[in-house]
Amino acid sequence: MNKFKILPLACCVALALGCSSGELKQEQPAETEQAVDARYIWDLSDLYSSAEDWQENYSATKAAIAELENYKGSLANGSSAMLTANKAISSAYKRAVQLLVYATLKADEDTRIAENDERRQLARMLMSELSAATSWYSPELLSLGQAKVEKYMDEQPGLEPFRHSMFDTLRQAPHIRSAEVEEVLAKSGKVSAAPQSIYSTLANANLPWPEIELPNGDKKILSQAGYGALRSNEDRELRAKVFDQFWTTWKDYEATLGSVLSGHLQSLAFETDVRDYDSSVQRALFNDNMPEQVYRTLVDEVNSALPTLYRYFELRKRMLNIEGPMRYYDIYPPLVSLDKDFGIESSISLTREALKPLGSEYLAGYDAGIEGRWMHVYPQPGKRSGAYMFGAAYDVHPYVLLNHNDDYESASTFAHEYGHAVHSVLANASQPWETADYSTFIAETASIMNEMLLQDLMVNKAKSPEEKLFYLGNGLESLRGTFFRQTMFAEFELKVNEEVAAGKAMSGARFSEIYLELLKRYHGHDQGVMEIDDLYAIEWAYIPHFYYDFYVFQYATSIAAAAGLAEKIGAGDIDTRDAFIDMLKAGGSDYPYQLMKNTGMDMATPAPYRALVARMNAIMDEMEKILDEQG
């Protein structure tokens, strides 16, 4: 349980599935071989001048990690010895993380190049070695006790950057084990990561995807990419066919995928038990010192707000002119089509205009990211799909991967990722490396804030009722996908972990049973809002986030916080704006719940969630008014 935490690798690497709005976006972008302006291709030489330079730094960092064992047993030798050890460990982490950033970015430029993937594997293994090499630190610090650590702090001002992490380690005393056990737990990380690796290989490489025939006679492989592209097709009969064939493929592997997820949950239960937590959710939230009430309040409030979600589905049914009952495959088609180009320069200028309420300091960080070569903009053969920001190279700057397709979704994704980038700029400028990282809980609020400000700008700039409906509908769908859908995932995760903790046997069939109940409840099956076929219960197997340990709830809390903050900031509330900027600058110098609370958003109370639901209803009020006026 090493307390030299790094950026949750990092914010919107957000598991790097392109989750710019909380909804899974796994489709592969169109590829292009066209020449691209160098301004739109990131410059990795800011990290290392060449692959050879990376290799030299890798070797030097690996040697430095091997030396960390020499500091074992030194913390009791006084404040100067503690400072020396802390600096050595911190330096090793900073160097190892920068190696990982370069290796990840280089690999994602072109996933077909084996050398790049091998470099990334080396960087990841180096992080595991570093964790094992410092596993002695927390038990040794705990053996000193709080009084001695405080004495050292008074004696040695140089320890100040380490204050938060050291006292956080002391807070975790009940759950930290002996140095020997901690070393075993650190090394067991490769074993506990196996279910996720198996799932990824099976889901992305080995499932036998069917071939589907399109109305024009063309045939398309119904892989995850094919499903992502076709599920929003205007042809309702085709959508039904897509859903039936795609989910039947997953259903055929229900037992296998159930065993894999069960193995993952058992590994979490093992850690929960070994570290003596009351529950897996308590364990997962403990590192951030997050009150469990945040998680449970979110679930309770979303369930109370389901009538608002049902209202949205009725509005969607109206706008899509669906006769008879709405079906699950009617969720994804756009409510309104918009034939408008959003090139990268348009995305840049519109986002900058939208961000003006955040003030000059924020815009300066944004401009720095635009003027520097921080982003890889366009799709190309072999490039990773989706979008993310990697801001962990503290001594350099953030990097942004995009797959910009010159549509509004691309513009919104651009705004989202630059919310992360400016967050890193502000935190890195205001904090030392040791407290510059920040939690996903805070990170997603910053990025969704940008999305909402852009949406509000576009609604105000709309030149026709249809265009306004497009932007309003886009925002509405984001609320559905991020607030309601992600909370449904969070409730599923809570339920299956509780069943494992209760000693119940878990199988693919049981996971499907739990998921089907949630799917029907969230979509109003029993209320006649939407018919949910039993086949779609297998959707749990499609969600990779279930292998990331109580991660998804943060999307829903973040969009609720962002909605409340964006409304105040957009209205010119300077105090709220300054509190928001202060939160971004704070990095990880305090716990995320408290940092958010400092802005006026207490996520353990119903108020932020109810404010978001009010925003959603206000959007629907405006849309229904336009539709009524159109007759």
C-alpha cells in the first residue's frame, strides 16, 4: 500500500476507452493516410529526444529502484534520514511515471508496432518493481508512530511536501500489514490483474463476431466496433437485428465470462479480508478517504429520480416517432441530425469562447496547451481509438490523444480532454510533484464542466429550432449516459460485491439475473416505459469498467458536481469560479471529498444530485416547448 501515489494513470486515460461523456465509445474511428499539419501531432521529444534516450533513462531508473532497498530501516534514524529516503522514492516514481507516459503515447500512436508495445510492457513492469521495492515504507513509517513523525516534521521543513502522504499512511494503520506481507501483496498484483487481462483478450480478440447483412446487401462484422457504429442507425429493424445478434454472441460465453468476473471479485474480496475492511466498497473508497455515504446517496438519489429518466425516454419516443412500446435498441439514435462541420480549429475556438467564464488564469493554461504540440488529433491507421489525457509527466506537460472526426461529438470530446489538461497544468504549477496528482472524483468534474459550458454556448448560438434541439438533446443524452447509466453500473458493482462478501456462489447466470433486474428498473420495464428483452441481461459482460474496482460511480458524482458549478459559474458567480479554480490547483494536497466540499458541493448530501435532475427537467421543458411550437 504505497503512499507515493501517482495520477490514477491518469484521469482520462479514463481507462482510455474514449469515455468523454461517461458512455462507452469503443468504435474504431475512420482511418486516414492524409498528410497532417505538424501542429496536430504531439511532440514526444519534450519527454525524451529519442527511443534511445528513453532506454537510457529506463536503465538508470531501474538501477535507482534497485537502490531503494538500501533505505529500508533508515526512517528511525532521524528527520534527515527520512527526508533522504522520501526524496529517493519520490524521484524514482517521477522518473518511472515519465517513462510510462512516453511508452504509452508512443504505443498508442500505432498499435501495430511491436517494439512500442514491448516498451510499454517494460514501463508497466517497472512500476510493479517500484511498488515492490518500496513495500517496506508504509509498515516502517507506521512503526514510528504519529508523535515521532510530527516531531520529524517540526525538525525538517523539507519534509513538508510529504506531509499529506505520510499522515495519510498513518490514517491507514489498521489496514497496513507487516513489511513481509506488504511485499507479498505488492508482488501478487500480477496475479490479481489476470482476470482483467483474460477478459480484455477474450472480449477484444477472441470472441467469434457474427457477420450481419445490411439493407443494401453489404455485410459487416458485428464486432464491438461494428456494434458501436450500427446501434445508432436510423433503421429500427436493423438496430433490432444488431442487438439480437451482438448480444447472442456474448450470451454464448456467459458462463466463461462469469467465471472471469467472479475471479476478479474474489481477488478484491481477498484484499478486503487481508486488510481487514468491513466491505469491498469501504476498501475501494478508503484511499481517497471518501465517505461511503457518497456512494450510497448517489444510488438512492438516482433511484428516486427514475421518473425523470422515464420522462426522457417518453420524449425520445416522441422525437423518433416510435409507434408502440419503446425498446432498448431505441436509446442510441440521435434525436436530431445536424449537418455541420466542426473542424479542429472550430473546436479550439468554440471551446475557448465557452471557457471564458472560468477566467484568465484558466484560459492561459488552455492557450499553452493549444500553442504547444500537446495533442495527437486525427485518426490514422493503427492508432488507438477513443480519447484521453495523460498529465502525469510533471516536469513536461500534459498530452492529449484525440480521434477528431470534425463533428460535434469530436468538439465536445476535445473540450472534455482539455478540461483534464488544464487541470494538470494548474495542479502541476501550484503543487510539488508529491501532491500534484488528483483523484478521478475531481478530474471528471473539471472535464465535464468544459463539456457543459460548450453545450450552453452552442444552445445560445443556435440559429434554428432544429439546431437548438440538437444541442439540447446531446446534453440530455450525456446526462442519461453519465448520471443514470453509470449509476446503474455502480449499483450492479455494489450488489455483486456484496453477494461475494456474503459467501454466495457467483456465475454468469447469476450476474445476468442481477443485471436484468437493474436494467428493467432503470428503464421502466414494469411501468410500460420501455420493453427490456431478457437477452440483454448479458450486457454486464460488455462493460470493462467492472474490472476497475468501484470506478464508475465517480462519473455520476462528477457530472452532478459539474452541473451545479457550471450553472453558477456560467451565471457569473466569481466566488464559485475562484473556488473551482482553487480546487483544480489543489491537486491531491487534500482528500477529494473535502476539496469538492470547499466549492460548496457536498456529494454526501442529496442537493447536488437533485440540482442535476432539475437541470435535466429544465432541458426537457425547453425541448418540449420547441416541439409544441413546431406542432
